[in-house]
Amino acid sequence: MDNPVVSYIRFLTDNNITAKYRDIPDEFDHKDELLAEIELEMDGNMPDSMRYFEINGISSPVDLEEILESQFNSFKIALISGATVNKSGIKREIHAQVSNANKELILIKQSVVPYKDITLNSLIDLKIQYIEKTLNVTLEENNIAADDLINKEASPVHVLRVKKEFEKTGYYIIQKLHMELKKAGYINCHFREFKRLFLLPGDKMPECTPSSVIWLANFAHFSYFFKCINRPFLIRSVEPGNFKIALDFFFRSVDGTKFSTSQPKDQGHTNQEIKKRFDAIMRRTELQKSTTFR
């Protein structure tokens, strides 16, 4: 069985990024025609829209964060509690290896800017985040207790909290919301990533703020969607408010530019068209409330 320190540092410093392409489902009505068009017009190369990236063999920021957090906690305990006469030497070696990996990641992040891939940026940012946490551990004095280090105060955690009245139905509603939004082309994430944005009554507060989910439409659609779920479904939050939380980490436009309240609400669709679309979605998710533009 690998030493937790060795396993974690090996994982942390392995920053090979692999580009892969999504398969066209057999259920796709015109799969053969699409493949023929790709072969003819693109010399068999798949379009960029079907490309995704993996780091450490992982393409989901949620999955990568879970693995990094688990291995990081095991690493801290093993490093601090391990019996060795040369602990300071081990820390210096770890510090050197991780520092080099950090420099490598910074260069990689600069090189992938042309792709404008938010998911890839999130994967790289997660590795950099845990490298910084690891460097802090290597600089700690040897006499700091493991519990003190593990329980070190973290940054504030932001999440959208669901009202008490939805304790039994909230999970189902979130599941339906995810299905409807994905079907309508607004999001393209896994349900687990979408669910982590919401805290159901009775659930334990997460240890860190969830990763952002890409919203694949303009601000007008996002603004009305959030209006539909905010008061009926979410507990009111103050400093920051629910809408600010959503703008900060929940939704970002597909080109990587963050939404802001200064953006126009009508960008190619009338308000009534947006209202009609989302009112239908809310009916199907059993979350319909009175929502009108004023």
C-alpha cells in the first residue's frame, strides 16, 4: 500500500493534460450523416465543440476536488504524525517538488487561454489551489498539532439554501430542474455538480464553495430563471444575497465572462418569450409560482 504522502505528492505533481472527444450517441437521429460530414469537411477531425480535457484522468472539477481533498487530509495527518528524525528534510523536498509543479501549472494555464474552456481552467485552478495549501503545510512548524492544522479556519462557504418546506421534495425538484435545464440547452453538467449548488434542509454544510456551472445562454434567460426559483424555493440570504452568490459562482457565460446586473435583460428574445418558456419549466418541476416582469 502506498504511503499517503508519496501518493498525494505524485498525484499533485502529475499535471499532464489530455484532450479527448465525446462520442456521438447511437440514439442521435443523424449520426451517420454527421460522421460523413466530419470526414468530408474536417478530414475526420472532430469539431472543437465536442472536445473536453482531462487532468489526472479526470474531466469533472467536482470529482477532482473530492479526490484532492481526501488525499490532502490523509497527507497532512501522515506527514505530521509520521515518526521520522528528518521531518524538516522531507518537508523541504516536498516544498521543492510542489513549487516546480506550481510553476509548470502557471505556464500551462497561460498556454490554454485560446481554448476559452472554463472547465479546463477550473481543473487547473484546483490543482494550483491544493499546491498552495500543500506549500503552507510544508512551512508549518513541526510542533503544530494535526487537529489544529486540519481544523484551520477556511474561507466562507457560499451555497443556495432550500426552504424547510421542501425537506421531502427538494431533491426531486432539483433533479427535475437539472433535467429540464439540460434538455432546454441551458446547462450541460452532471446532476451531481448541479445538486452541490443547493443545500437541502437537514444536509451538512459543505466544506467549500461548489465549483461554478456554465450557463449556456444570455443574461436575460438566467435572470428570469433565478427569479422563478429564488423566493419560492430558496431561503433569503443576506451579505451576500442569493443573487450575488449566483453571479459569483453559480453561472458564468459560455465565453468565460461573468454575468453582472448591468447587462441588458433583453438580448434577442422578448421578456414574454422567456417568461413563457420558464413558466412551462416551473410547471413541470412542480415549482410554479406567480412570476411576472414589472
